[in-house]
Amino acid sequence: MIQGEFGDNHTEFFLTEENPILPA
């Protein structure tokens, strides 16, 4: 599990090293 700026909010938020997917 990759924890980025969302910490515990990793429901639909996946952060990759090159493709950060942020909530719209």
C-alpha cells in the first residue's frame, strides 16, 4: 500500500511515482 498525501484516506486514491491520481 502506497500512502501519499492522503494517509488513511486510501479508498480510491492511488499515488504512483509518475502517475498521481488525485480526487476530482
